[in-house]
Amino acid sequence: MGPGQNCTVRAEWVAAVSIAAGAAALGYLAYKTLLCKDKSSKAMVNPNIQKDNPKVVHAFDMEDLGDKAVYCRCWRSKKFPLCDGSHTKHNEETGDNVGPLIIKRKEA
């Protein structure tokens, strides 16, 4: 093996290692983007309700609720904080199982 062939072999190894490293990096990025299920735990829950407030809080007096009150827990309701049934579509799209908070008076 002559001096010119040694450089050629080394260049081929460098090229092969570079291609393999690039393919590994692309594979890892594709896995994290497409297959990793961990994304849902880091997703924002509230998509658009009172985004200008640092914390969304609603308080009601029990006397003002009447016999029954149904509150949204999926953050998708157009009548938030009251439930409008938007959780049904949310659950179908995401596989979630969220439902409303129902508060009712105890029957005597």
C-alpha cells in the first residue's frame, strides 16, 4: 500500500463516519419528533383562556350555584369556566378522558 492509497482510505473512513453520524442524528431527531410520547406531558393545557393573567382562578359562592353547576376541566369550553361539552371533541382528538366537574346540592 503506497502513501497515496493510505490517504484515500483515511478519507473514505472520514466520509463514512460523517455520513453515519449524520444519519444517527437525523434518526434521533425523527424519533423525538414523531414517536416520542413524552411530548403530551409537556404540552400547555390552557390554549387561549385569559392568557394575559398569570393564573386563571374563578370563585363562586355555593349559594349562587343553584341546584347544579357543571364546570369545564379541559380548558376548551367557549363558556369557560362553565362546561359546554367541548371535552368530547378534545377526548376524541387526543385520546384523553377528561370530563367536567359537576357540583350539585345533596338531596335531603
